[in-house]
Amino acid sequence: MEKTLYTVIVFSENRPGLLNQVSIIFSRRQLNIESLTVSASSIEGVHKFTITVYTDEEEIDKVVKQIEKRIDVLKAYYYTDDEVIYQEVALYKVDTESILESDEIEQLVRKYNARFLEITRTFSVIEMTGHTDEIKELYYALDKFGVKQYVRSGRIAITKSTSELLSKFLSEREEEAKG
Amino acid sequence: MSQSQISGSQALMRAFVAEGVETIFGYPGGAIMPVYDALYDFHDKMRHILVRHEQGAVHAAQGYSRVTGKTGVVIVTSGPAATNVITGVADAMIDSTPMVVVCGQVVASLLATDAFQETDVVGITQPITKWSYQIRSAAEIPWAVARAFYIAREGRPGPVVLDLTKNAQIELMNFHYEPCTFIRSFIPTPPIDEQTVSDAAALINQAKKPFALVGQGVILGNAEDELLAMLEKAQIPAAWTLLGLSAMPTDHPLNKGMLGMHGNYGCNIKTNECDVLIAIGMRFDDRVTSKLATYAKQAKIIHFDIDIAEINKNVKADVAVLGNSKETIAAVTKQLQPARHDEWISSFDSYAKIEYDEVIKEEVDPSTPDIKMGEVISKVSEATGHKAICVTDVGQNQMMGARYFKFSQTRSMVTSGGLGTMGFGLPAAIGAKIGAPHRTVCLFCGDGGIQMTIQELGTILQENIGVKIIVLNNHFLGMVRQWQEMFFDERYSFTNMKNPDFVAVAKAYGINGKCVSTHEELDHAIAEMVSNDDPYLLEVRIEPKGMVLPMVPAGADITDVRLK
């Protein structure tokens, strides 16, 4: 079956051990997590996982149901790339000398909408946000001058829907708790 | 320190009392000693059963839960005790048995130092529990215990593990207990969608050949009456998963028998002939469906379940009715028109006859001197007026128990279905008898399985638990041997067993028993066994190479039923 990159967004209570509970659901199916970002969400006390994984719709549907079944998970959703706005951030370390030698690196930085984060006498750090392929492109372009270090974050994503689904869920649950 | 403060261990005891706990299965040890010390003062409120191995405690709690519907409670210490309960916890998870297991843990300051008898219990149990939580301070105990019972019991039931550090058992705290009634991240029972109810009813109303496949969800939802009303109103024949057995009396005309690998001939054939397949509280296990690619493709599928994750997991549903089976079945039944499907229902008969002639007749009433497994089970069932609880171990004894024991009331079949845990039987039977002291509890086990937890005879001795233990001894790991005969060119690789004198072993534990090898001896011994409520061990020397038939080979079409 055709494999698609899915973005799974999980909202959970902020309790220890949640990451393990979520990740074993993937590993049990031999699904390799492409990227994983965990942080506090915009709602106080709620944690957000953004996970990308290549699989098919039938499988991702089952995975998301199993994630949501975990007691401390509030909600879990999955999206294809056209349903979310997403971004990654990357840092590239290059020799300052190679920046000074020509204006090629500066032009690359302009072209890719990247920026200099730090410039010291010996090395400089360039930062770029974008999609995986753009970030990789810049890496290959910079590597002609020698990239000393390169790191890439996992994906963060925001849905295209107008309302925050989780807020609706939480307010519904609040009503049920009262009543 | 104020006078009203109590220790964490006392808080645990009070919380148990508040949750209505009457029976605890357990085994003390270093990291749980403060709890056992507190239990000393509560022994008049709660009965503690001292098992002989922690695995026995969990299986006993499972047996207790399965016959009572209550949440089984287990207390053990840390480290090896916690790892010894793992099998039972995994078993309870896959068979949806509500259970709360409290494991001791080293003091919080020693966590993650590889302290004596420390193990990462939460890490190990997360994949096999509904919830697993480490309690590090006494103040958390009431909250965590309330939550544990709520989670274990509500929705699709399952096991919860509480990993209780020793310091939390000792610390003082102000006790205040409030049962848990709500967790915002946990919706145990999905609300009923009226649309799915009417869609399901419409499908059943237009069905010419409806067929209900019933699982444990009906028993867990206490929906036996509602199910019967539905089946009778629309005249729907029904078949059972292993764990659904006993939800409906065996002799009901709409009860067509068991599904799956060793199920009844007609039930498997008709699965691929029905036009509407109504799955209720079952999860389309591979032992029920066999090859999915050819499974019930002709039928519209209606799937009743409380767990949304079961929908479309193995078999795609045309209509999924989510909710508690007691409510959903009643809601659908209300919209059903009374119907008759006489021809369809009687079409099961020819298969039943073939199965009877070719398999059952000889199995329950053998023409040869050797005793057969089906014969033993059928005679024991008969001797108890078909009113007993049937507990099995795993393997041929289990399939034979399921096939030949007859049920007249619900919650009468206790077996390890999903996990297939050998060694489950003896402790589960102990738990079942404790949960249902006025009923006869018959355990059928093999010579292999009983030796996996045979130490629990000591529990029977100590508590005088009137379990009837029937050891079907063929000196083989029978089911594996059967597969070796059928699929491995009769290469009997390590399935032959040299066994102890089981009756002598029982005697050593003060349990009466007999070993029989003829049909007549069997009859007399069964009569003796059921004449009182004492524990009894009946060793039956059965034919060495008995087979469980019919059989659908693993991975074959469900209609590929082998009768010999």
C-alpha cells in the first residue's frame, strides 16, 4: 500500500511516562517515527506531541485510536501535509572565514530566507526555518564551503481548521464534569 | 503530627474498604511490609488469600473477577514479585478483566539506583495495563486508588498497576476519600449515536440470514437479558467466542455453539453464508476469524463495541454501534420488527448432525476402552446439573471444556482466551470458588498446565477451597502434540511428559483424589467428587493421542473445517 507522511498531533495531560506510552504504540507496529516534538501546548497543563510517520491511512487510523485509548491522552488526530501548516528549524555551523572569502554564503542565506544567528571570529551559525527538503537543500549548498555541524528539529504543525478542536473537547468535558 | 493523621498503608486499607474490596490475593515481601502490617488490623473487613507464587495471585484475582464482575485486587512486593505478576496482568489486559494490582517499590530516594528488589514496574507494565502509576508520597494514595478502581472497572475493563514506594506506605497523611467519577481525558463509554442504532436495526430488519457472534462484551455489560430479547424478537441464531460462552444457556434453540478454530462446524460455515453478521462485544480475534481475506465477505457487518479502537481493527464494519452493550442492544431491539428465519435457523442442523456423527458421538461416548477428554467434560457437566463454573487451563483441556461443558447461567466459563496462559487454571479456579462459594467450580487442566502453577495446591490447603480439579493426563502437551501430528510430520519434539503421581501430590496437600483409567472408574470418581464441597483432585488417564476436532487450521479459510 502507498505510504504517506502523516502528522499525528496528540494532546495529553502533563504526566510522566506519556512519551513511552505513545512511542510503544508505534514501535509495536514497526513504524519508524520520522520526527517527534513534545512541548507544552497553548493550553495550560496540556502537553502536545507532534509526530511524523510514513504509513497508510488504515494503519494510522488504528494507531491514533490506540493512542487516544491511553487514559491520560486527551485527544489524538492525524493529518496529511495538505491539512496542516508545518515548519522545521535547522542550524548550520560554518567557518567564519568561508563567509568572508566570498559573498556566496551570504547570497544563500538571502535566497533561503535564512539568517545569521551568531558570528564569532572562528565560526558562524546560520538558522533556517522551512520544510525538510528546503532545509536539506540549504545544507547541500552550504556544505560546498564545509558545514561543521548541522542540526534539524522535528516538525511542528498547526491545523488549517478555524477552531482549536481540543478547546472544544475540553469545554465539553468540563460541562460533563459539572453535570 | 496531628492525631487524625494515618500512614499511607492505613490509607490504602481504608481506600480499599471504601471501594468495597472484600478479597485480596497477595504475597508479602520487603517493600510491601508496611501495607501488610496495616492489613493485620483490617483482616476482619477484608479476606486476604495467601497464594504460593505471585502469578497465582493475579490469576486467582482474574478468576474471582470473572465470576463476580467485581474488580480483582492483588498486593505483592517489588522486584521479582512485580515481574511475577506480569503474565496475569497481560492476561487481564487482553481478556478485559478489571483488576487493581498494588506492587511495593523501594523508597523514592532509592529509585533508579538499582536498589535491592527494584525494578521499573511502570515501564514494564505500561504496554499491558489500562493505567500504570507510581505513587511516591502518601498524600497521593487516595487519589490514585480511587482513579485505579474507576479506570479498571469503567468502559472496557482492564488491569491497573499501582507502584507504591515504601516511603509512601510509611508517611503520615490526612485521609479523605472520594471515589473517582470523572477523568477528563478518559471517556469510558462512548455516547450512543441514534443514527447507528437505526442503521443497525434497519440492516437486521431486512436481513434474511442474520447471524449474531457474541463475545464477552455481553457479560461485561451485564447484557445477557437484553441479548436474549434481541435474538428472540428477530429470531437470530447466535454463536459464541470462547469468552462469550455461558452468556446464554447452551440448550437455547438459538444457541448454535462456538466459533473459531475448534468451534462448531455450522457456526464457522454459516459465518460465510449469513447476509448480516452482528458482532457483539467481540474483537474478531484470529482464532475466531481465521483468514481475514475470505472472512464473511458476503455479509454486511454490524459491530457493537464499547471500545472504538476495536472498530475496523480486524474486520471492517458497515455499521458500528458504540456504547455499553446493555444499552445499545436494548436500543436496537426496540427498533426491530419481530421476524422469523426458520429455514435459515434450521440450516445449521445438517452441520450439527455431521459434527455429531463424525466427532461428538465418539468423543462423549467412546466405543473403545480409552477415556476421551470430551467424555470426561460431558460427564462432569452432567454430574453438576450443568450448573457448575467451568474453569480451564490452556490447550486441549480448554477447547474440550469449551466444546463439551454445558452452561445454564452466565459467568460460568473462566479461561485464558487472548493470552492463552498455561498455568492459569488452578489459581483461577481458586479465585472463582472464592468469588462464588455456593457454586461448584470444576477445573479442567492438562498434565502440563497444572504443573506450571501446581504450588497453588498449598493455597487450597491453607484456605480449604473446594475446587474440583480434573487433570486430563495424556502424558503429553496435548495441543502441541496434536499440531505436531497434523502439521509437523508426527515429529513429537519435547511434548512427551513423565509426570508425578498427581493424586499423591494432592494427598500431600491434604486434598482427596483418585486416579482413574476406565469409563466405570470415571463415573464412580465423578460421583464421589461432586458428593460434597471439599477440594478434590481427579486424575484421568485419557487416551494418549486424543485430538480436538473439528479444527480449522491456523490461517485457513474459516470454512476449511477438518472433521478428522
